[in-house]
Amino acid sequence: MKKFFLIALCIVLVSFVSANAGAQTPGVKANPLLKTTLSDDTTKEVSMILVEFSPGSTSGRHTHPGDEYAVVLQGTFELSAEGRETRRLSTGDVWHTPRGLVHENRNVGDTQGRVVLTIVGDKGKPFVMPAK
């Protein structure tokens, strides 16, 4: 039983990474940390992702299929979102991006930047979608 569980877990992780690998941009590396259903609503998922940005790299304009909550672990970023002023964020700062809001994160520092994102959204959808 334990062996079956480990094999199933590996399959799920490989599927998750493969499904989202195409969404990555140069200089940006997304590492899924956790993906689980929301306790009270199994149509929703919670995804936690560690995202690493090389100096000068950007996420590109994108949206999420749910609300995004983030904390800067390391570095200095600019967060641009449609209809909002650009914000500068550094280590320890947090932000919230509502579902569907087109936004972009850029590492404006001269060192590696690291952010942990938590997205609460629709089950089965990719955690990031490029903006049109």
C-alpha cells in the first residue's frame, strides 16, 4: 500500500510539473510545493509555488484562475497590474492579486529573487495563464 501511494504521488507531481512547464519564461523557475483541494469546496484547489527570478527577469503578463497571495522571500520586485499603480516590493513584503487580474512581476534587483505564491482557484486549471 505504501509503495502504491508513493508511485501515485510521483505520477501526480510529474503530471503537475509537465502541465505547467510550458508556462515558464526565461530566467523564471517555478517549483510546485503543494497542490490540494480546499477542505470545504472540492471544486477549488490550493497551489503553493516557489518562484525564482534571475536579475532582470519577468513573469510576463498573466492571470491566475483564482486569487493569488504572495510573499517575497528574497530580492526586489516591481508588481504591475492593470488599472493599478506599479508597486515595488522587497523581502518580507506581501501582496494579493484577485482572480483574473492581468499582472506582471519583474525582478528589478541585481540578485536572485524568490517568491512563494499561494493560489486558491478552480480545480484542474493551470496555475498561470499568459495574458492576451
